[in-house]
Amino acid sequence: GLCLLVLRLFIGVHVFLVSCALPDSVLRRFIVRVMCSVLGLLVRQNDPRLHGTGVRVFIANHITPFDHNVISLLTSCNTPALNGAPGFICWSRGFMELGVMGSRAELVDSLKEYSSHRGNPPLLLFPEEAATNGRAGLLRFSSWPFSILDVVQPVALQVRRPLVAVSVADSSWIAELLWTFFVPFTVYQVRWMPSVPKRVDEASEDFALRVQELLAMELGVVSTRITAADRTEHMKRLRHTSRLPFVPGRCLGAPGVRPSLHRGAPEDMQVVAMAQQVKEVLPHVPLEVIRTDLAQTNCVDTTIANLLEGRVAFFPESQEAGTDLPALSTSQAAAACGIQGSMAAPSAKTATKQFAKSPVERHLSLQERKQALYDYARR
């Protein structure tokens, strides 16, 4: 792999120079595609006649930072730069600079003006706005790419390679490029789908959802409602969890395996330390309830989630315990007190203090506590 990496770095420089020197044409795409096969980038497509139908907007799922470069080896297209500062790096990666760094409305207006000129190549857009591994599902499509023109053509993209994962969350494009040169080959399978017109009086959101469903069926994955913002928030939480104290002891083995409770046992000491961590976050929860749930889950994060989401029933302790913890942050104090509704807005209903017998009443109580916490966070 290291030998391939060093060799392909030198070849990659030549590929970049050739792609810059030759004008955009069928000959240039053929030469660059053959040279990319030496770099380990193998591109396959089905029914290439479908992409010559005059469609001005291509819609594709997003897997790697080089999806737009691969598809440009098959047909002439441009992908606008949505993130990152304009400059040489942006241009060298094959993005089109529009000079618009404002709102989405300004971006859509610029792309509409670009598409109105027939001499410009078609647009290649990625409505997911974030890369996934392509094996589980599609992120929710943004609606702005579907407000440019009334006809779009979906492009189903699948990528596979041996030994190393195709896409890793939070990995930079440089790291992905080096891994691409390291592995023997990476196969890109491009499937052109028939164009999809926009229905009469159909909103852009509905049009995006319909194209997403079609693309998910073609790929054999799930069409999710998870957005790129949700993915970013999830990665932030993962990074925050990795920096929390007592990380080696946050989870003890598999869930459901009860740790040893003999006095003085190492596992017992770890359970006590984990229970103290939960107690610091949720001071109103009795310590015995925390230890009982930790004995089942063996994980601090799972126990906190169980307590916050109401999966574990308990009678809260006096809220006076929260005043003895000056080190608690505002968000932790809100999470501790807001669950019981004590910090809700005056207009909000006070959450019930007793465990309801009916599942419907318990669900409503949980929703009231969530709403109280949301109202406090907004203020």
C-alpha cells in the first residue's frame, strides 16, 4: 500500500496537469479516465445513453469527496462550491466558484441564471449536503436543488473498495485521497436513471422527497428523514463523549451482564464511580435507582438516556440537592430541573409528580416535561 501511495502521488500530479491542460471534451475525459484507472479509480456506468437527454440538473447521492470528479469523467458537468473558501484548492478539486457566499436564495438565483445559458454544462448537485457510507440510507434531501429547474435526472452512485472503509465520518478529503491511493482499487458504479419532471403545483419539498424515494429504491437503501445538520450534531456529541472524564469506565462489558457486587471488587468500585457521574448530571435521581439501572446497562450514557426518557420509574429527591452543586453548568442544571417541570415557563403545565397508571398519561407527562425543557432552553 505504501509503494502504491508513493507511486500514485507522482502519477496523480500528471493526471492533474493533463486535466488542466486539455479542454473539456470527449477526448479529455477518455484520457483522464484511463489515467485514473492507474490511480486505482475504476468507473463503471450503465446505459450511458440516458445522460444525453438534455437534462440540465443531475441529482446524485453523496458518498466520497470525489463523487463530482468521477461523474465528470463520464459527462460534462459542474458542481458549485457550497463549503470552503474559494481559491486554488477549491478550483483544483473541480468545484465551480459562483462568488456567492450569502443565503440559499441568492445561490438558487445564481444557479438559475447559470442554467439559463445553454452553452454551460449541466449542474451536478448533492441534495444530501453530507457524505454517507451509502450502505444504510439516504439523508433527507434539501429542497433548494429542486427549485432551480422543473426537470432533474437522478444518478445512483455506489462505491466499494477492499480492506478499507469507503467513507469515514469527519475524515478530511486529503485523508480520503491518500487512502484511495493506498488501497489496490476503488470501484465507482454510476447508474443513470430516467429524468423526473416536476408535477403541476408540486412544492419543491414534495419534489425532493419523491426523487429521494426513487433514488433510495434504486440503491436498495432506506429513505430517511435525517438531515445533514442532524449528522453534524451527532458527530459533535460523539466527540464530546470521547472527551468526558472516566471514559474507560463509562461502559463495563455487554449490556445485561450484571457486574460483581462483592465489597471491594474492582467492578463494584467502577459502578460507584459511574453512579457518581450520573448523579452529577441528574442530582434529583435517587442513587439507588441509578445503581440498579447501571447494573443492567453497565453504561453511563445508556443510564442517563433511560432516566431522561422515562424508561426507568423513580420518585425524585428534593431539589435542594441541586443547590449544593455549584459546579453544574446552566445546561446541566436545566436538564436536571427541567425534567420535573420546575423551571418551565409560567404558562406551561407543571409535570405530574406521580407515576401515572395509564401509558397515555405517562406519555403526556413526558411530553410536558420535554416542552418545559424546550421552553427554558429557548429563554
